[in-house]
Amino acid sequence: IFLDKNFSFVLIGEEEVELGINKKYLESGAVSKFFGKKIDNIKITNNIDNTKVGEYKVNYSSKVLFITKRLQRKVIVKEDAEVETKDETKQY
């Protein structure tokens, strides 16, 4: 439990994103830290089909020692989505 409390894993940007049909999905990413030090062992997978209207998932996982943490972002592809393009990159 002590190690788990010192392992943080957070999404960069929103948990839910709207995407216009046929528009490219820009990955915002996630940040994983162990004892305050950033670690680069994040796996990202998704089932996004930007040519079809629907809800899709982007799955993130990060593992340190025997601890695995998972996050998920929902991407909604819409016909008429007004997607704001903004830089969600943050320094952590």
C-alpha cells in the first residue's frame, strides 16, 4: 500500500473528447510518476474509427514493480462536432 500511494497516474486533458467525423485524433497522453519522478512506461491503445460516428475508448496503463494502474478516455466521433483545437500539454 505504501508503494501504491507513491505511484500517480493521470490523464493530460479531458476524460471525454468530441471529434468531428474524418478528423484526426490528437493524443493528449498521460503522466505517470513514482515517488515524484516521471516514468515513461505508459501503454496507450484505442479502437477509434474516425470514419464512423460513435463512442470509442482510449486505454492507458502504467506499471511499476507489481502495481498496474489504468485510465480511460472516451472519444465521441460526431457528424457535426465543433472541436476546439487547444494545446492540452501541461508540465507535471
